[in-house]
Amino acid sequence: MARVTVEDCIDKVDNRFELVLLAGHRARQISQGAAITIDRDNDKNPVVALREIADETLSPEDLKEDLIHSLQKHVEVDEPEAEAPALPTEAGEETIIAADESEDNIAFDRMSEDDLLAGIEGLVAPEKSDDF
């Protein structure tokens, strides 16, 4: 393939903007040392990335997933919730208390408005310095 164009790749990735994002991400991967899947033919990294997408040597879905993972700062891991303790009742039955109903939990919204205002008034302003 002597010259690659967007039209060569648009049937692989429907959205032109997404194609540019994927090709740019792949070009950055190549510049960071990732192995290329086609012959370079003295082409620059963005052209090689577009040629890889056009020749379908890379899956656009895999590139998209990799791009998403590279942009994520914090990945949430689903952890199983702790089981609530069972409390015995008068009839011998056990009652399960939800975790947010237990007395161990600290509640931050139990301060009255007057207590909050008194606490704010008691704060001391920081000293002014030339650093700011």
C-alpha cells in the first residue's frame, strides 16, 4: 500500500474522530517501542498505525480498550460487601442489621449548624507570607 488514506480505514472504524484517536494512540505505542505488525517501508509512525488499521492486523476494538485503559487514572475494583452481623432477638430469631445501620459507623453529618458555626469562628487565619 503506497499511500494510506482515511477512506482506506473508515470501513474498519466508522467514526473519523475515533479513527484519529485510535491511530494516534497506536502511533504513540509504536514510538514507545511496541512491535509493528506490518512492514514499515520508511513510513512514519502515524502512517504505520493507519496502515495497521486498514490491513486489519490490529483489532479496532482492542485498540479502543487499550486507549480507554491508558486514560484511566483510577480503576474501581468491585469488592464483595461484608456480611451484616446477626443479632439474637427475644424469640430466638436472628435479626440482620445493615452495615450502615450499625453503631460502629461514623456519621459526619450529625453536627448541628450552631456547632459548625462555632467551629468555623474558632479557626485561625493562616499567616501571610511571600510564598503565595
